[in-house]
Amino acid sequence: MRVISKLMPASKMKLVISSIGVLALVVFSGLVLFDATKAEVVLNDNGEKQKVKTHATTIDQLLKEAGITVGEHDLVSHEMDAAIENGMEVNYKTAKQIFVTIDGAEQEYYTTADTVEAFLKENSLSFADHDEVSHDMQTALEDGLHIDVNQAYQVTIHDGNKEIKQWTTGGSVKDLLEKAGVAFDPKSDDKIKPKLDDTLSKKTSISIVRVEKDEEEVSEAIAFETEEREDSSLPKGEERVISEGEEGTVKKVYEIVIENGKEASRELVSEEVTKESKNRVVAIGTKVEQPQVAKKQEPADEGNLVTLSEEKPKESKQPSSNGKVFTMSASAYTAGCSGCSGHTSTGIDLHANPNMKVIAVDPNVIPLGSKVWVEGYGEAIAADTGGHIVGNRIDVHVPSKSAAYSWGRKTVTVKVLD
């Protein structure tokens, strides 16, 4: 200015200064006028509000002016081509990427919801009370959040004679029993299927067999045998009882296994003879009487033919036997008895042969297939067995229940014929 002032007269210097002032005033006035024409808008960017003055004419221009890039899933309160109005509020919210895994199957979502509950409602996702959700309903959503859901299912527990249904989302059999309050001691005799450490599935069904063990003591009769002794002083075929037989007794102890309240098995664990049996002794006559021949008698006046008289030995009611002779306890059964199949263990159909003489025996005493003679019953075949037919005990087959009741239980002599 000093240089200019030296070169210019004072009048011209005043004119230049005045021109500059006018120009500055014009610029300033323009700026004031330009700013006055801006619209004032409230911009809410993800919860942060600020007042913005803008010459933008649309929402799209406003957001770009604010440096906001709108994504496909983002939320804007107005259409992008909506006109800007003075005093309006524009809300913008960035969408969050959420991953939901249901029973191992993952799906991707985008949302502008604030909480897990709002997100699930927004996407019509609902879960039952027993389902397991990894986050609380009021958890705030964050970009990239993973929500894991295990849907519950019912497992049936057959505990002895009881049935229990328990909800679960998985785990082991042991975990489920603890949740259901069902006790199971692996050291006990109880049985469980599947195993305690097996993993549950929707098809799992648990079965527990409650096992109890008990002992039962019973006293059983020991049948006596019949001992035959030859006696040459008695006529052949004649018998005489020398001494009556006497049954003995045996004490047996059985271990009984009870499963779910019912007997499953029994096993003989010990037996003790408390009284010995005494054989029945019978004398069998062997003496053969010599036949007596009548002498010829001659009357004085006429002759007679000589008659011979031979005394026949008495016939025995029992058939001859070269086999063993037993004294046995005998009961009776029919083809239609409770629990009977109607077929013997050797295959005879007793329904088709109701009058057939058959007896059930202990094969260790009388072999199956043997022909026998039973006192009061007659000749029969040993063709059947039975669970209670042990030792010197037999069952005789009769055609009807009334005949079985009439027979009852008796002690008889049994001879093995072959």
C-alpha cells in the first residue's frame, strides 16, 4: 500500500479503498443470503441426533452429504427420493448381521432390531418353554451375533412298572435320569438300556429293569424205593411185605430273581437231606409147587378114568420185570391242564390220543421211551417230562380233569419193563 500510495494521488487512493469495501460487503451479503436459504434438518444416525443445514433437495442427497452409505438391509425413515423439508427428522439405522443355528442348521439374518426378543418376533421365530436358547431375550444385538437354539423333545423312561416322560435338549442317559429324578445305581443288579453314557436322540427310549434277589427254603419229600428179595419159602408169584417204606425229606434253598415285581428265574443253590428215606422191602416167592397126580381108583363094580390134577401157581397182578423197581410219588395231569401244550416232550399229541397211557418222568431216573408198569395205572410209556418232575416222582396222563382230581397224589410202585 505504501508503494501504491506513493504512486497515486490521495483522491485515487480513497477510491480504491472504497471499491474493496463494497466488494467485501457484497460477498458477505451473498454468503449470508446463501446460508439463509439452507434447510435445517435433524439427522438421527443410529441413535445420535444432530441438526444439519443443507441445500440437499432429497433424502438421498442429504445422506450422501453426511457421508452415509445406505446398505441393502439398512433402515431409513423416508423414501430415498423424498424431498427435504425444513424442520424434518430423518432416521437412519445400520442393519446387523445375525446368525441363528437351530439343532445344528445355521441361517443368516439381517435386522435393525435392538434385542434378541425383538429380532425373534420380527422374523416369526418362536420356541417352546423347554427349548434351549443361548442368549437371554433382552440381550442387545451386535453385528455378527450367533444365537444357538436346541429344540427340546420328550424321552420316555420305563422305570420298572412306571412310565415317565421327560423333556430334554440332549446330553447323556445319565443326565436325563438326574433331571427326571430317577435313581439308578450301576453297582446294583438293576438293568438299564441304553447305557448311562450313551447320547440321547429323539428316538431314544430308556428301559430300567428293577432286579431283586431273594432266597426261598422248601422242604420236599424223598420217595423211597421198593427193594425186592427172592424168597424160596413163598410160592412163585406170591409177594409179602417185609417192611413198609418211609419217605425222607430234603431241604432245598433256591435263589429267586425278581424283575419288576415278577419272578424271572430260580436256581437251586443248596440242598440238605434232613431225613433219609427207607426202602420198602418186598419178598418175592420163588418156590415152585410140584404138580400132584391123582392115583387111579378102581371101584369094585366099575372103572373110572384117571383124572390128573395140577395146581397152577397164583398169577401176579404185576408183570414180570427184569428192570428196576421204584416206589414213587405219583400225581396226574391232562392234555388241557393250565400251561400244558398238549404235546409230550417226545412229540406225542395227547389231544389226539386222550386215552393213551403216558407218564412224565425224570429222565435221569427213568429214561424216556421206557415201557413201565405203574401200580393202579397199568402199563405205560415214559414219554414226557415236567418242571417239577424230579427224582422219584412221576405224573400219569389221564383223559380228563375229573380223573386227575380223582387220582390225587399217591405213592405207587413203578417197574421198568424194558
